[in-house]
Amino acid sequence: MGASSIEGSDDRFSAYAKELAGSFGHSDRHEPMRDYCLGLLMPIKRKSVEPMTAVMAPAEVAAKHQSMLHFVGNAPWSNAAVLAKVQALALPKIEAVQIEVLAAYLHGPEATREVRPPL
């Protein structure tokens, strides 16, 4: 993964989390959802709430731990609504990559510049 793919990843993740948050219902769930998703992406061995909070917020482990446990334990949202939102956000990106790969396969790497949709 090159520097260009990492550059702006915080902004892209924040935008994704903000879009996804609406499918979890009440705004009280938005921050713990973002924290939980971020924890799942972190390079730690154990993907449970306690190690995630220890790495993400060492100064406020107890509060973050309780917030994330409540988020994961109660889960009062609609799984179908969350999955539909994930699909709506991810599918266009996947299709764009497929187009680029197919163009490179058929016409060489130079052709991808012509057919590459904006990500």
C-alpha cells in the first residue's frame, strides 16, 4: 500500500462512518459505532472491546469500554438497514475497481486512465 492510498484515509474513514451512522438509528450510537469500526481496523491481535479501547483512548478506557460494550451488547438497530447502507456505500467502489482491472487486462495499464471512474 503506497503513500497515496494512505493519504486522506482519516477523512475517507470519517466520511464513511458518518454515512453509515445514520443506519444505526439514534445519534447516541454514532460515536461508539465509529470507535468500534476503528478498533476493528487497528493492528491489534485481540479484536474485543477492552484491547480496542486501551489502544484508542488510554486516558478514558473505562468510559469508552462501557460505551462500546453497550453499543455491541444492545444492538437495537436493523441489520438489514445497516447491510443495505454498507452495500450502497461499498458496491460503487468495488465496481470501479473491477472496471479498472478489466480495462488493464484487456487493453493494458494505459487504458485504465481513460475508463477509471472517480472514487
